[in-house]
Amino acid sequence: MLRFYEFDYFSILVVIAIVCLYLFSFYFKGAQFHGNETCKDRLYVVTGANSGIGKKIVRELNCGGAVVYMACRSKERGYSAIDDLVKVGCSADRLRILQLDQSSLASVRAFVDELKGLTDTVDGIVLNAGVMYVPKYWLTKDGHEYIWEVNYVSTVLLSESLLPLLKKCRDVGRIVIVSSNAHRWINDLNIYEIDRPNYWNSVKAYGRSKLAQVMYTVIRALMLRRERKLVTINACHPGVINTPLLLQLPILDNSTVQSLLAPFLWYFLKDSKEETQTPLYCLLSKEVDYVSGKYFCEMKQDEVNPLVGKGELRQRLLEYRFQACKLIKSDRERLIDLYFKYHGYFRYG
């Protein structure tokens, strides 16, 4: 029997272990954005806004005083998200729902037209909507592989189509593409094969789309710099996240497995508030006012896949965006293309 002056070493070790595990959990939660930048009276667009990281970004912006246009695949889910947001302190008067299905270029164009009918300026865009996994290969009505169209083609079309609104904002317009470290896994990107079934792989399809996002970010930033436009574009990795997107993976598409893994997912993965830190940093921080064409992780510029530095591949991707998105090249863009073709590209970083 232990007396009051005797030590229960086992209990002490248990307490120490619990404290260490709790403190170590902050390592997995990542860096926190503590900037005091205001977004009052600003106007932002967030895609994939009805759940997960998109919903949390909307909350932070709205509670900071901004008007937020929520691009959602389903308006019903969008309005349900507004109900949830109002319960945690958001103002419904500064939240707008617009329908956007990124698996359809017609839907993207309709969204752009509707937004332009509502406002002539936007301060920032968070291109967050995406898909991680689909069980089998299939083409959209536009003839693109599903993951590729949702994650890359539609993201590019949105970025290009909304640039005129960003160029009219009061300060520096910002585009933030929520990408992924998965782009580093990829060792090939064949633009001409990307929509063909023999090139498709459920895991690589996601990584390739994210690699293309990062490459587009670098290319577009160079072009904007040459155009002398006060618009920046950056990509970021929000972290490994415990959100509905993760549940698209086959191994987690089971309620029993989800229940068993819940404690581990909670401990090792970021939640949807923690995952907003880097995207919000890229969107709001004064530290990145004129930083463009970079890839951020944990609120710091990070390394990218070596393929991002391949000039020929970037040139093909540059041309591809006009073909895939059915964009019309302006005379100025043709001159910029020629400049890059004959004088090369800047190295990343």
C-alpha cells in the first residue's frame, strides 16, 4: 500500500506521456496565422465553400467583415452551410451563394457570368474546390478526364475569367490555389495523353492535376509580372487534413473503419480550422503583398517538383490552357508567349 510520501512511478509516467502526446500534437497541427490584417469591406470568392476548408475560410473572412461569394456545387448545401455559419457568428447579409460545378465548363462560364453581373471587382479568390479520388476512369461532357477537369482545367478557366475583376480591386488582387504536396510524387506529365484511359491512374491522376496547378501558378505569375498587373497568384498546401475530401479514399469509405481510425485521424491530421492557416496567410498577409508564383506550406515558401522548372513542359501547358479552356489569345499574350519561347523562363524560386 502506497503512503502519501511514496511515489507512484507508473502514474507519473502515464501523466508525463499524456502531457508529451498533447504537446506533440501541436506539431501535427502546423503553423498558425496570427496576422492582424483586416478584410473588412473586402469582397472574396471561395470555391468548394459549403464544407471542409472552404467553409472555414468563408467563416474567417466573413467574421472579419468581408463579403464572401460562396461557390458551391449544390445551392441547397450552400444554404445549409450558411445556416451553420450564422450559428457561429457569421453575418448572412454578407454571404452569397452561387452554383458552380467544376466538372462542367458550361457551369464554370455560367458562374463567371453571374458573378460579373453582381460585382465589377473582387479582392481575392480562393480556388479550393477539388476531388481527390474517383473509383474508375471517366470523361466529362467536355471530353476531359474527370479529376483533371475539376482540379485543373476548371481552376484555370476560373482564374483566367476572373482576372478582369481582380485587376480592378483597390490594392493587390490575389489568387490562391489550394494545391497539395501530392504534386511532388509525380515524375511525368504528358499533356497529350492526360485524357486517355491508358494513361489514367487513380492516385497519379490527382497528383498530376496538382502538379499542373503549381506549374500554372508559376507561369501565370510570370505573365502577370510582364503585363505589370497588380495581381498575384500563389499555390499552397494546407496540410494533411481530416475533411470530407479524405473520405473519398476507398479505405476510409466505410463507417466501421472511420470509427476505428477516428482517434488517429484526430491526433495526426489537421482539422478544418487548422488547415485554413496557410491559405489565409497567402490571401491576407502583408508579408506576401507582392509575392507571386510561389508554393507555400506551413506559411513558408516551399520546394516544388523539379518538373515545374522544365521550360518545354511549361510552354506546352501554357498553350494547352487556351485549347482546353477555349480561351482567345490577346495580342499582348501572344507577344508574351513569344518572349518566353525565345528568351526562356525564369527559374522557380
